Amino acid sequence: MTSNQKKSLPSELYTEEYFLTACEGYDVFLESEGQHLSRRLHDAFAVAGVKPGMRLLDVGCGRGEIVRHCMRLGIAAFGMDYAEAAARMTRDVIASERAAAADHAIKAGVCRSDAKKLPFPTGYFDRVLMFDVVEHLYPWELHEAMVEVRRVLRDDGRFIIHTAPNRWYDAYAYPWVRRVRTWLGQGGAYPKDPRAITPVNQDVHVNEQDIVSMRQTLRQAGFKSKVWLDSPPQNRQESFVMAGLRRIAFDLPPFRWFFERELFAVAEKSTINN
């Protein structure tokens, strides 16, 4: 692929309205005024194994709640995003936290930058997070961004990823879910294109992953990884038959490889030359 064929989504797509009405976790952010993490962000952060004294980079920091969460844990946190609105919102969150906190010694900052050219020294971070960013980067961009993450990560550091949806769910499981829900009279909530459930995703999701492609992408960038699937809590009141089908779909392989909707990965630098 030549340079003039390489596509990127324009940063102007990611407005403050996007972050406050469509970007996952916006409801929790608004309700808590940025004080709490959404269920998805909390679960993704929990697997990072972050400890006080570490340095952390949040690639695609969005509204900035991860940076604020780190500040409260005594972690030097830096956010970066190529959207002007995200950098501004994160800057405001940092300022708000500094104004409220007694300890102003914790380092925190944000910059507007391209994930393919991280403005940080080699081997600087203990943890690098990439939450709900992968699906917004074309394959060539994702590879270059991951190579940069590998550069700025310490040799014993960890790279943590969350991305959704699982591509296999949209391609193979969702059509069956839609058929069943239509049969139950609930088809109105299940459009033919699953991205249309959140319409903006039709414009900004360009590289959704499955467990195989995620492992391959990380390996090609020089990482060894553990990749797994999960789903939001399914707190539904439904018939015995539907509950049984749900248990099969979400608990038993190979069905769960297609019905689970979220991907997580924890990666470390591989010592094998790629």
C-alpha cells in the first residue's frame, strides 16, 4: 500500500458531542461528573495490574477519566489523543482533580498527538493502555501505533487492550440473535447492521477484531499476548429456554467465541525477532 492509499479517519469526527453522547461510558461520566469509570473501563483497567509509582500512558484518552483515576491511585499518568476535543476534555479533568486533591505532586498530563508517533522517550512507561481505540484505526495505522507502543514501553512493561465488538459476533452470531429477537417481537431494537444500534459507529469503526486477528496483530508488532473474550452482564428476565440458550452461547466453546462481544488483551514485549 502506497502512502497516498493509506486512509485515516479525520480527527474532526471526534467532537465533544461524540464523547458525551456516543463514546462508551458517557452516561457514567456525565452522572458522576467524571468521578467514576464505566463498567467496561473499570474491567479493562483492572487487568492492567497498575501500582503506585508506575508511569502510565493512556492512548486515545478520550474524556480523561482514566487519567483522573490514575492520579487518585498515585500513578503518574499521561493521556494522548489526536482529537482536539479529547485533549481539551482531559486537560479540564486533570485541572479539576488537581483543584480538589490535597496531593499535587502526582504527575499528570495530556497531549494532542498521533498514536503512530508517540512524543515520549523509549522505554518510559510501565503500562500503556489502549481502550476502545483499536476499532478506530485502519490496519496499517494499528500496526504502526503498536510498534510505537512497544518502543515507549519498558522491557518488563505491559500493554493492555480493550476493543469491541468482537468481529465474529457481528458477522456470525448477531444475525441469529436478530432472528430470535424478531421472532420474539423485539426486532425493532435489532437493525440489520449491528453498527446501526449506535449509528456513529458506522462512520468510525474501521477495524474490528476477533481473537485470532488480535493475537496476530500483536505478534506482528513484536508482542506476546494473552487474548480473551467477555461480555457485558446479561441481567435479563427471560424464559427457561432462552436462559439455557444464553448459557450455551456465552459459556461453551466454540459458541462463546462468536457470541462474546468484547476482546481483552494483555501483551508484553516478545524477545523473538519479528
